[in-house]
Amino acid sequence: MDQPLLERVCNTPGVPGYEDEAQAVVMDVLEACCDEVRRDRMGNVIGVKRSAKPPADGTRPLRAVVAAHVDEIGMMVKHIDSNGFIRFQPMGGLVPQAIVSQRVVIHGRQRVGGVVAPDSRAGSKDKVTSLEDAYIDTGLPRDVLCEQVEVGDTITFDAGVEQLNEKVYVGRNFDDRIGTYCLLEAMRRVGPTVVDAYAVSSVQEEVGVRGMRTAAYAIEADIGLAIDGSLCWGPFAGEHQKTCAFGKGTGIYIMDGLTIGDRRLVRFLFDLCERNGIPFQRNIGGGTDASAIQRSRAGALATTVGAPVRYMHSTVQLCHADDIEATVALLAAFLEHAHELLAEPS
């Protein structure tokens, strides 16, 4: 585990549409290990390692892509009332009960700290404040606040990545900064490939898989994996809801809310894990960037993989170091062997 890189990736802010700082970290890493790196008009960062064995007939090599979205859920300043309290617009799928009493950072002319105010009125103790009724309190009077903050400024949660114990990390945005870390580490580790190996750090996934659509169209991949959090059961899960377990390996999606994983690819990933001693689990999860990879142009073989993450879309997401390592190992093996599946008859 490269903990300094993990901290850089997870601690840099980047809500949907405002991923520039986070993408600068991605660019820095990919430029050191890819043959080409570019940023498209949507803001996606696309790196490629060229094939070590291009076809002798002059045709283009087959293309494999691995993609992780870099945007994190957050908010935008929507209104500042006469008392200096801020109303906000959600950016991504905020969970109301998870954000009350949390500290935040408003990215205005300068960074301003605040809290999501708890409703302490009588009769509100057992109620969850709706997002429409929630406020952010900076402790500043309106006139002072408005010198630093205005409508349209973005807001992130003030919680950096920390090591909870020997194997477990906690952070505000492991969906999907753990995926971003795995993407970068895999591209640093991968050996020579027969395919052109593309890495995409996509934008605006949390607001409808927007960025990966343009990246997938431009790349025109033959095969690809999205990298996202696998659903990991915690103390409130019923027996029928238990998919991936903590510390038991990377999750391989069989299907999600937007994609049915290509059966040949899923079987191929299972086999890769078994051949290479990579622990893995079967997962059924939420919608990911795989949908854009699968449906672009003439289509591609696609599914999703990723380390199990507990409490996604909260500020206390948990991930296990062994699952992160298994995910990195699978991504590197996938890029090195993707041509074997593409060479098989359909």
C-alpha cells in the first residue's frame, strides 16, 4: 500500500463538475507511467500504455480500458440567508442521516469551515432533517461570510483519510477514490501488454455517468472494467443482503443497476483470480461507469470490479487494505491478459 498516494488521492477535493484539483493528482501519476496522457473537454483524464506487440499487419491493437470516477459527493451553496446560514444544493446522492452534525469546507474565495446544523428543537430528536430543510452554519455573520462565499461555491466534507487500525482505512470519499487509487497503482505496476491499455479517471459519475460516456466514445474500447466500490455488508444487513465481506478480496460485479456484466468477461476474471491467487468475491451492485463502456459505439465486453466499501455515500466509509491490494492485482493481470479473452471465439 502506497499510503502517501492514497492520502493524496482521497484528501484532494473534487465534487461533480469541479474535479480539477483531484485530476491534477491523477495527471501527475499517469504522466510518470503512461506513453500518453490527455484531458478531454468534459474533464476526464485519459492515459494510455501502448501495446508492446502491435499487430504485424499494421492494424490497430485491441484496446482495453480500466476506469474509475474521481468525483465525490458534495454540495453547492444555493442561498445565504439574513443570519448567514447557508442552504445548499446536493451534488450526488447525499444521505440525509449521514450528513447532519458533520463538518464541511466551503471552497469560496478562501476556504471556510462550517457544520451541517443539527435540529435541536423539541420534537425533532427522532426525525431526520431533509436535505431541503438543512443548513450549514459557519459561525460568521452574513456580511463577513459574503466577503468569502457566494452562491455557486462548492462544499466538501471535512474528513481526511485515516488508518483506523492495522488493515482498515476510513475516509469520506472511498466511493470512488479507492477506485482511483487502484487505477493509478495498477497502471504503475502493469507489465508489457498486447493491447493498448487505457486508464480513465472519469468525471461526474455521481450525477448520472456523464463523463465516461465521452471518454468511452473517444477510446472505442474492445473490452473494459469500471472500478467502483463493491457493496459490503455491515451490522444492519439482512442475510439476503450480504454480498461482499470485508477483507475477503476484490468484488467482481455480475450485474448492477445499469449493466449486466458480460458473462465471458466475468468468467475470465474469476479464472484470472484463481490462476494468480487473487482473492475475489461475487458482487451485485449499483450503477457504474461500466454502462458507458459497454454501450459506446459498437459495444465492448464490460463489467465492474472493486474493493468492498462499507457505508458508501457517508462520511465514514471503510475499506480493507487486503481488498485494495487484491483489486490492484486483478486490474494489472486483466490488462496483461485481456488479449487472451479477445482472441477467443465468441
